[in-house]
Amino acid sequence: MNLIEKNTFRELANDLTRDEFTCIFGPCSAESRDQVLEAASTIAKAFPNALFRSGIWKPRTRPGAFEGIGAEGLSWLIEVKELYGLEPITEVATPAHVEAILRSNIKYVWVGARTTVNPFSVQELAEALRGSDVTVFVKNPVNPDVSLWIGAIERMQRAALKEVKAIHRGFYTHESSAFRNAPRWELVIDLKTALPELKVICDASHISGHPDLIPGVAQKAVDLDYQGLMIESHPRPKEALSDAIQQITPKELIHLMSGLIFRKAETADSEILGRLTELRDRVDGADDAILQSLIARMKLVSQIGEHKRKHNMTIFQLQRWEEVLRRTTESAQASGLSVDFVKRLWEVIHNESIRLQYDIFNRSSESSWIIQDKKSQ
Ligand code: PEP
Ligand code: MN
């Protein structure tokens, strides 16, 4: 069947296998048998391939909040599997949780963001899971540290499990943001670059923190070729005992998934490919021009560095930096480029210029490639 003919993502998601595109839907927490079964029955009808999520043990910031129903809830997840055929998935944070899910024959677990930050905890979980036929999803750590995330994934990979995948749930940031957790999509690109075979699922609920933002985040994840979505869905979100603000009803979930547009990563159409190649060639040319401009700029910067050193002037002069920023951001604005992007880009360029001049100030002999190049001119 040609999957591309399917025009809504919901139809398509049902044709894709659970491995090709993993839908992880269900409430933040299991609260009661009725709540779990009510959510599961609607989700199962619309998404028979989905994994049914439900937190049994909940990591909460402050003691006294609802910390999950505990092991008793596992039997409800088993019922979900028996009654509706959905495979359940829950969070494990301690070896005792792992033992409980293994006893209940649950085949899917995730490691939460607060656990991924701690290599001791991750290693303990990996040992408890070792050799089991469980698939583990490792959420990103709360802090934007890709190495820590990779480390946790590697610990799980070495435990010879069924499969290890990643979940992108966004990062804590001190800056104010519309999102509950800043997505920092570029960090997932770093992760995929380090581990190209790894499948990454987007937890659009914990990134968004609000139902209004979930469709945009989910669509972006699909556009970036993620291999699945996690979305929290509760029959009565307002009554939810955890994450009440961000949960959506199963009906809203169906509506949301039906609205997503599926785009493909590859095409066999030679006309489309030809045009793409032509445009990419031109992008390569533009990249070359950027690089040549950077080389020219850094050569000038190194001459300025020498000049300042000779005449005992400071490397950094605030007024000059403000002038550079003003000129570049004004041109950006006039041309329609993002001012924020140009500002961030020039901060990087300026930092490198300072580093280069610092090198020149602290070098006993003239040896950098830029100086050598200048001499040979
Ligand atoms: C959750 O999925 O309900 C959860 C607690 O997630 P995180 O670890 O991403 O905060
Ligand atoms: Mn939650």
C-alpha cells in the first residue's frame, strides 16, 4: 500500500507499525480503574497500535502531591492489554519498580527526565532490566546536556534489552518561555548525529505544558522525522491528579492526530529530486560564500588584533560591539531575516574574533594561519 495516499496522519499512524511510528497515548497518571479503562477504550478504537501510557509511580517536585497509585495500578494496565489490546507503558525509577513491571509482564517502560540526570540511578535500572525483553524509552534529562542523555541511552543499550529509544520532552530553562519545557530541537539533532540508528519520540505534552501548543509541537516533530509521539490524554483533564493543565481528552487527541500533516523524508520522483538537488547545490554555493566571507573577516580581525597589541589598546570596546550589532541587526530587519538569529550569529562571530585577538595578544611569535597568510600576500 502506498502510505503517502493516506491524507491524515491518524489514518497513516494506524498503517505504520508500532516500531515505525510509536504513538504513546494515555493519562499522565493512573488514578482509578475506571479512569484508566475509560481512556484506554477510546484510544484503542482510534489507535489500535498505540502504547497506552500511565504513570504508576509519579516523581513530584514537592512531597504531599499525588505520588501515583503504586503497584495496585499495574493490574489496571494488564486489563487494558487484555480488554483493548493496547500494550501498556509506565515510568520506572527504581529497581523495585522494574521488578514489579517484570512480574506483571509489562514490556514497555520509560525512564523519566529526573532519573536520566543521575547515572547511578540509570545504571541500577539497567542492571534490574538486564537481559529482559523490555523496550526502554529514555527521556532527555531535565537539563540541556546531550552527553548525559547519550550516557543513559548507552547504559541501557549495554543491558541487552529488546530495544532502547529516546523521548524528547524538552528542557528546563530559566528564561521565560511559552513552553513548559524549552524544546531546544537542535539538541535532538545533536543526539541523532551521535546515534543515527536511535529512534526518537516527541513528548509534545511535557514540552508544551498547555493543550494549545501541543498541535504545533507535534506537527514540528513529524516534520523533523521523529519516530513517534507521546501525548497525555485523560477522560476529564480538569479532574486529573497530575498535569491537569496540559492533558487533553481522548476525543481531542483524535482530532489533533487527524489534523497532523504527514510529510515524507524520501521520494523516488526524479523531477522532485532533481529540483531539490539543484537548490541544494545552490545552498552549497551560498555556504562556500559564507565561509570565504568569514575567512576574510577573521584575517581583518587578526590585523586589528596586531594593531591593538602594538598600540596597547584593549581587545573589547563596548561601543564598537554595539555599533556592529546595530548595523547587522538593522540590515537583518530590513531584509526580513530574523533579528534574533542574526544577533545570535554575530555573538558567535564576535566571540571568535575576541578569541583570535586574545591569541595574538598572548603569542610570543607570529604563528597563526592568518598571520602566515598575511605574510605570504
Ligand atoms: C511523565 O511522562 O508523566 C513525566 C513525569 O515525564 P517527565 O519525566 O518528562 O517529567
Ligand atoms: Mn505528566
